[in-house]
Amino acid sequence: MTAPKKLFIKTYGCQMNVYDSERMAEELGAQGYSETKSVEDADMILLNTCHIREKAAEKVYSELGRFKKLKAAKPDLKIGVAGCVAQAEGQEIMRRQPLVDLVVGPQSYHRLPEMEAKARSGEKVLDTDFPEEDKFEKLKRRPKAPRGPSAFLTVQEGCDKFCAFCVVPYTRGAEVSRPVDRILTEARDLVERGVREITLLGQNVNAYHGAGPQGDMTLAQLIWELDKVDGLERIRFTTSHPNDMMDDLIEAHATCKKLMPYLHLPVQAGSDRILKRMNRSHTAESYLRLLERIRAARPDILISGDFIVGFPEETEADFQATLDLVEEVKYGTAYSFKYSTRPGTPAAERPQVDPAEADDRLQRLQALLTRQQREIQDSMVGREVGVLFEKPGREAGQMLGKSDYLHAVHVADCGRKVGDLARVRIVESRTNSLAGELID
Ligand code: SAM
Ligand code: SF4
């Protein structure tokens, strides 16, 4: 018997890339690959890239450059680039970095086994199509191997919103929702493998409108279908757009016990002038009123957000409006970024904010968000929360898990195992985590 080939995958960016990497590893698993954490052992290296951050492509080229020696020592080593940089750069990657054997866009990775075979026979292969066929249909059914208790499941991909700063509509393509029955099958398979919490993923997950038995279903309807899956205890979803936050989804937050009290709802900015220039199609006021309705349905919900500072033409007064909005909302977690130009997007051509000014604003915003995050975390002390245990902690007998609100929680002398759900009383708030005690 020949030794199994080894695959090393490095994943950049969002949860959807984490999910895609798992699926790519499974596809190549069927070709005899097993995963390795050591790049030196690999017969194939795959970089699953993200194009959201500044100089994303340059970082990929420099990472690839580091594989030169490995490839020289092991000529059979195959190197591939996947994800959104692969989509955006295409042929240019092979031109600039001849050691790359394979380039695959996010919509084509179901073709990876074929591509790998071609690469093995010495061909250079590139596929950055947006194929007619549904990649999820073509992917093999997921293997049955046991896995951790928390999993991602992509239900919707792509985006039709075209925010003026964002590359996603160009790299991931138009919005597409997967059919309900396929999602349920995948969810049941995951539960059989030990999964108890599923996070439904989509660039605009709340715009989900997949085919169901009686026509298209909304995200809330899909959540109610998943609610019926025995053994699945927790449901989450991300990322949502404020304009797609439908009444039935808000209602589900009030009534669906498996739906966790956590909502990532990016606003990006607090100035209506800037929101308009961003093509966000909501205002600060409409966002705040929406949150009021969501909090009326689920008063303890933890709100998370995304922000961009230094968007072209943002003034100090515009920035102040962002700070005001943050003061009003009180975010439990948040991701904030300095605007960075994406060639080909509408905002790229506009007058840029002085970088030092943008840095200063980012620091001020982050100081406020960090303070809020800490206050909300501290307010958990004394409360009872559900915790799903994900791994043993560093100390003997300690277990680490996530609360309903997605806070990291550790419990000493726990006596529970990975995958157990327990009621925990929070006793202490530390820098990035909470300490708790089992209630019974
Ligand atoms: N679909 C989600 C939404 O509507 O907010 C998020 C998509 S994007 C992958 C994640 C975050 O990256 C965005 O919410 C935004 O804050 C940030 N982002 C996207 N493009 C950016 C850019 N050109 N400069 C800085 N931040 C950016
Ligand atoms: Fe990008 Fe999100 Fe806007 Fe779509 S809605 S363009 S993914 S920021």
C-alpha cells in the first residue's frame, strides 16, 4: 500500500473560508489525502486566501515565495491557491509565481480532484469560473469521521448589494441560496459526527431564500426546520445585513430556544451621508430602530458589529456620528477596520482620508468598543448561562467552552467532556474570557 498523501491547508479570512477549507480537505481526502499541520510533510499545499484586507494579494505572493526551498527539495510537491485572491488574480498568480501548480476560485472547488490529478501529471491548472452547476451538488457527501461539537455550514453565498468599498460581489459572485433539503442532510450528517452547534454562514445570510418543499423558504423558516433536528442543540447565523432582517427572523429570536442570543449586524458607519456614499441603503436611525425591535423580542441578545473608519470623504463630524451610534447601541463584540482601497470598487476612485487621521479615528473607535465589550463581559458575572464545552483547558480538569453569548468560558474541575452542554454560573471576568462553575 502506498502511504497517504499529505495535504497542508492554510486558511485566511472569514468563517466561510474555514468551511470551504474543510470541504476542500474532504474532497481531496477522497483522493487519498490526509491533512497535516506540518508544511514540510506536505505533498500538496493549499492557501485558501481572503481578499478583504489591505495588500491581500501581496501577502499571498510573499507566502508563496517561502515555499521555494520546499519545492526545490521535493519536486513532486504541488502548490495551489484557492479563495478570493485566486478569484481576483487568476492567471496573474501563475505568471508571477511559477511554482504554483493550481489556482481555484471559490465557486469551483468541487472540481479540485480533477484539477489535482492534472497537476500531478505536470499540467498547470486554473479554474476561476462561476460555473452553471451548483458546486454543493457536485461535492461528495461529507465523511462520517467524528469531529468537534461546533461546525459551520454555508447556506448562502455571494452578494448583490455592492457596497462601494467591498470586493465580495466580484470575488464570490451573485447571491445564491442552497436548497433546504441539502442543508438538512448536511446538518444531520454533522450531528451524527458529534456536532451540537451549527453556525449557518452566508455573506448575507439573512437574505437566504433557498428552495423548500413548498417554494422558497426564509432564513427563519430554515432555522425552524433545523430546530427539529434531534441532537442539534444550538443554531447561530452570520453575517446579516440590516436590510434583510425580516420580521419572522426577529420573531425566531424570541421563540426558538435553539437560536442563540447573539447577532452580528454590521452597520459600518453612523453618518447617513457616509452610509449613502457606501451604498448601504440603511440609515443610522433605521438601524437603531431595527435593534430596538430585535431587543424587544430578545432583551438579552448580544449585538456585534463591523465598522469602517476613514471611508473616502469621512469628516470628523461623520466619524463623531459613528461614535454616537456606538454609544447608543452598546456592542458586545465588534470588528473595526480602517478603510483600504479595493481596486475596481466605486470608492477606490474617491478622495481618500489622510491615513494618520484614519489611524487616529480607528484607535478612538476601538477604545470605545473595547470598553463596551469589557463592560458587557463583566456584566455576565453572577449570571447563569449555557456553555458548550469544546476542548480541555491548560490546567488539569479544566474545560473550555462557549457561552450562549459566544463568550469564552472556562470551568475548573469540570468533570464534563467535549460536546457536553451545561448550565454554568459566571464567577469572574478576565481579559478575554469568563470563569464559571457548574450549577448542578
Ligand atoms: N456581508 C457583510 C456585511 O454586509 O457587512 C460583511 C462582509 S466583509 C467580508 C466583512 C467586513 O469587512 C465588512 O463588514 C467591512 O466592515 C470590512 N470591509 C470590507 N471591505 C473593506 C474595505 N475595503 N476596507 C476596510 N474594511 C472593509
Ligand atoms: Fe460586501 Fe457585505 Fe456589502 Fe455585500 S453587503 S457588498 S458582502 S459589505
